[in-house]
Amino acid sequence: MSELTSLEEKVIEQPDNIIIPPPSDDTKYHRIQPFLHLSGKIPYVTNRALLILNQKINIDLISIWEQCELVVCADGGTNRLYDYFTDEQSRMKCLPHYIVGDFDSLRPEVQAYYESRGCIVIPQSSQYSNDFMKCIYCIQLHYQLKNTTWYEMLDTVNGLEELWNSIPHCSADITLYVLNAIGGRLDQTIQSINQMYILNKSDANLTLYFITESDVIFLLKKGQNYVTYENRSLFCDSGIPNCGLLPLGNGSVVLNSFGLKYDVREWTTQMVGKVSSSNGICGENGFIVECSEDIVMNIEVTK
Amino acid sequence: MSELTSLEEKVIEQPDNIIIPPPSDDTKYHRIQPFLHLSGKIPYVTNRALLILNQKINIDLISIWEQCELVVCADGGTNRLYDYFTDEQSRMKCLPHYIVGDFDSLRPEVQAYYESRGCIVIPQSSQYSNDFMKCIYCIQLHYQLKNTTWYEMLDTVNGLEELWNSIPHCSADITLYVLNAIGGRLDQTIQSINQMYILNKSDANLTLYFITESDVIFLLKKGQNYVTYENRSLFCDSGIPNCGLLPLGNGSVVLNSFGLKYDVREWTTQMVGKVSSSNGICGENGFIVECSEDIVMNIEVTK
């Protein structure tokens, strides 16, 4: 085959069930584990945090909560946590560690409830970063300054960002699940995606997973990505989970994939052009995507 | 002021209530009317269509239905229409004109219900365009070939696209409200946005409004846009509606706005960069956005 032919754009329809082994050189690929609802089955991973933003909680919160060692609520997200529980006994078992924001949405009685039970409340009135970013600073500081009372004496305007920018940054890896960042008002959805791209450059120690009622969303990084999971049935009970590769990073991306229903070779994707939606996951416990730039992926979750 | 200064990037915070008159030269701007829930109050506009895709209907369907002269359901969207009504009397009053798709989701009893009541069912098995695009062809053909039985004898694989591509296109303007294109699985949301950009070039007679539970989404076109409405209270009962300007067209956009909470001058926006989210609408019955390229806008709707 000539070099020209081998670089031709192609789409290859795959059978529903295939096995994709991990890439041979494991030092060069990004390993991504978008699992969910796996409590008890996996070795406990440290530095795993949950961030709850302000939309109605429509998923099984408890199974994610149990996998996380740190929980942060952003402003009105605290109300949503409070309202998620219908009885006091369950509510008492799920107390967030930090509550952060400008508090234009947080109900006073909800603030009082959690504050009286030891949750750390951090008011940040600055309008130059949003609640999502304020919480990111809080989570980074929590791991960076462990076992100190770093949150005392913070400036109430923009203290989190200022403290974070004033200290050296370590590289402890953090896996962050974010609820309610996607699926509400479109400007909030797109801003969340935008910040995921930016954080991937500025805070490379963070791995973000946006969790919605219908999917899990994450960034495939420039280069080779091996996305792996114990079993596809984690995503849905029958059939193959739908997925998409979404070029939202302001430019085109060349893709090669191994393990999707419609696998692609040297396939250029961009907005106002070709976008792979309603694709499917055929790799039974993993698949590979090589991309010339960072690209957003979503996988359907129906259980 | 030197020319250099006047082209500086700026953000200007505006009071909550301002009046923005229409641009002086009305031949050169795009007039956009993202109104909703206005039944009976406006002169009836012809060529106004409603397209229902396959997600749960979470809005007040009837008030939109009453403003549209044509209704098309895409595949499983028909089930959602059927299930929206709890009593037969209401269901009977809202019959779609066309049902289109590959019918991998349409329930047989739902198809039989609407078919027996005169709805035109158009199976299209092609996997090379999605249900959304098949419905766009159907709507274009409906207005183009009015008063004919163009839908008879169609090829059941890809007849709609083939017929549309075989006839000359007129330029009758069509306003199309689309339900359930945004807010479900992220790949479907992004594909809908992608197709809105593409249709704006290929089918300039179409004006699309995506309607969700929380917002209305449309395209601002390269040049000057005057977005106008009778009253901001159409969007929300109190306060100013939130909005965003979302550069999803694969490139940066330079913006000037007049009538937003955070008005911008010569402001460059792009993904993996600055994006205006959680902005607000201050213009009491309209605002102006000048953009160097097409850009998506969303306005919050809470009523």
C-alpha cells in the first residue's frame, strides 16, 4: 500500500463486540477510566473528588459519593444536595467538606444546616471567576496544603485564587467528578467544556469527568488514548453504548480510532463540518483513539 | 479618541434596563425574534414549523404548537408527542402532519394511531443522514411543492434527500422551532449546533430556534443582528434573563454588543479562551450584536 493510500480518510464499520488490547508501549498513552457505579469493586483510588454544581441532581448520587474522599458544593449546588434527600437520616450521612461561591443562590437555612455540622464554608464574592473555577482552586488547595487549616483567614473576595497562585504547585493527580456542569442552560454547558480544555493545559494533574443524566464526558488528550473499563455493561445493560467525538477546541482534529462502531482512519473532524455523533463502543473492555489535538468524548450511560 | 484606542477590547457593565433602538439602516441587519409563548398576541406568520425530536417533552408544548402551521415528528419524537398527553381528547387535537425517520424507535401502536388519523408517514432507512436532517428535507419539500402529493412514491431509503436535491430551490422563508435537539446526550447537542451552522449556509431560507426546558438557542449571523421581542418578561418573570455568546463555529469571533449586562467592544471570543456565559439581557425590547462570524446565542427562558 502506498503512503498516500494509507493516509486516506476512511470509516470502517465494526462488529458490535471486539477486543482491543492496550497499546504496546504503555509509557506513551493516556489511560482513561470513565467508570461509574462501581463501588466496592475497584481498589480505592486516592485523590478522588466530587464537585456538585447548581442543577437538579438526577443521577444515583450515593454510588458516586461512596467512591470519593472529598466533596465540594458550589453555591446553589448545596441546596440541590440538601433537597436530594427526603429524610434527615440520609442527609446527615452525606455532608460536603467545603461549600464555596458568591452565595447569591445558597439558601440561608441550608448554609446554617451544613455549617453547624462542621462543613467549611468559603464565601468568595469575586465576579471575575465563576463558581466552578472557585471550587477548582479549593480542591487543588485541599490536596496541596493537606493537614493545615489553609481555609482560615482567606480573603472573602478572591482569596482562593490568590492563595493558589501564591504557592508552588505539586503534581499530585486528582480525579474529579463534576455533577450538573452540562445539560442545563447552553452557555453553562459550553463554558464547562471550555474550562475543561483550559484546565487540561493549566492544571495537568486534574482529570475531569462531567457526569450527566445521560452520559459521561471527558477529554481525550493529543496523542494516543486508551479508554478502559471493566465491562461495557457499566454503561448500559444491553446493546452498545452510544458515543461521540466532539471537536470543540477551536480547530480541526485528525482522528484514528480502534474499537468504535464506526472506526475512523485519518479522519478530519471540525465544527461546521464532519462530527462523529451517535457512534458506538464496540471494544468490550477498552478502545483506542489517537488524536492530533485534545478532543471531547462522551459515552452514553443509561444505568 | 485615536483609532487604536477605539479598537481596544472592552467590557462595559450596563444598568439592568436600557432601551436600544433598532440599527439606523434596516436593510443591513438581521432581525431575529426569539419570542415564545405569545399565542394570540402576534400577527400570524406563515411558514412557521415545529419539529419534535426524540427526548422527553418538558415544556409547554401547546403554546408553541398553536403558533405553528406545520408539525413534523422525527421517529421516536412521535412517541414523545403521544406520551405527552394523558387524555385522548387532548391527543386528538395535536396531530403532526408528517412522521419521518428510520423508525428504529417509533412504537408500532403509535405509528398506527397517527397513521389512521391521516398523518403522513415517511420511512427513510438511510444511515447517511440523521433524523434531524431527514425532517429538514421534509419541511423544505412541504413548502416548495405545496398542494402536490410529493410524498407519495418516495424511495424509502433516501427519497427525501434525493427529491430535494433534484428540484430547484425557492427562497420562501421558514421559521423552524426544534424541540429536543439540545440537552440530552452531548454528542446529539453538539451535532444539532453543528447542523445549525451548516444549514445557515446551505439553506439560508431557514431560521432555526432550538427550544429547551431552560433556554432558546439561535444563530447570530456574520454582520449586524438586531434581536427583538415585545418585552423581556417573555423570557422570565423577574430580573434579567441570562444569556451567552458561544463561539462554536471553529474559529474566533470579534464581538460588539449593545444592550447586554456585560456589553463588549472589539472583544475576541473563542473556545479554549474567553467565552461570554452568564451574561444578561438589559435591552428592554431588543439588543444589537455585531459579529465577525456566525455565533450561537442562548437566552434563558424560565416561563
